[in-house]
Amino acid sequence: MSINISLFTLDKIKHEAKTLKHQLPHLSYMQRLDLASKETLKVRNYHEAKVRCKKHIDSYITINGSVSECSYCGLSFVESQKDDLKVHESRHLEYEKAEVTLGFLPATYKVRENNKKTAYDTLSPYSKTPATIEMALLLIRTHFDRSLTEAIIHKYWRKHPTFEEYVAMSDDYKNMIPEPITTMIRTKYGRIAGQIESGKSYWYPQD
């Protein structure tokens, strides 16, 4: 049974090939790539690793006319355009790095919108279902996931606050969450001021 090879794994192979230069200076970079691929992935050579990687990446792609869409990183691109392929590879790799490090990925746009509607419907003053802190946190989570998505795309996700920190930083509750529940959230998570602009939901690095 063949294993899936991600861009993240392929990136590690490239790094390993570079480090092998000190031990095996008589080998070319391509030879070192082949060696690292054999030892780490148990494949015949680097070319086989690349082919398997492409097959794995392609499993996320759906094609609609001339446009390809990746369900993993959410990017729409034109596969026949080299620049588009480079953009997709860079973004997809960044998503893989984030998932390996964080242990999760932010919810997709479709999931966020569904969760947002569910939360809004429950938190509405006209709802027949009592508002809960769980629904309030679900709503905040959609904003957190959107903010983290932006951070991954622009490669500052390593600095992005955790969900718990984000809840404490967010100040966009006034028109969304009933005051008693806002008080409960503040009691549980505290308040970190000055990190997210009032009325906004995106967190950006403080340079």
C-alpha cells in the first residue's frame, strides 16, 4: 500500500538533501534528493516521491471548466498557468505546515457560514431556543477561524493567538451576544485589550 506524500514531507526531503552536502560532498543535489527519498520515504527516487505527492495533492482538486479548486487550502486557480501553480503550491504547503504544528486547520468558508447562521439564529432575541455560552463561542469561533485563515495565507499564523486568547481579545460582542452571556465569557476568558480593533474580527501582528 503506497503512502501519501505531502508537500510538507517533500519539503523535508529537500532540507535533508541540503544537509547531506556536508557528509556527501561528492554527490550532486539530485543524487542527494534521491538518497533522502529512499531512506526517508522508502521510494526508488525523488521523482517517484514527486509523482506520489502530486497524486495526493490532486485528490483535493475539483475542476470546473478552466478553474481548479483545492478543498484543502481553499484556493481557486488555473492549473495551466505556471504562476497559479506556484501560488497554489506555496499556499497548500503553508496549510500543511500549520496543520502539522497546530494540530488542526480553521474551518472552511462554507462550514463557517453554516455555523455562523446556527449561532445567530440561537442568539437572536426572537429565537425560541435559549441563548447559551456554547452558541456564543461557536459564533466567535467562526471569526477566529476566518482570522486564522488570513494568517495562514499571509504566513504569520505562528504568531496568531490561540482561540482562548482570541476570545479574550475580541471586542465585537455588543450587537451579537446577549449581555449576560458576554459577562460569562469575560469571567471565563478574561480581557486582553488593544490586540483587535474594536468592531473588527481580524487579528494582525503588532509590529
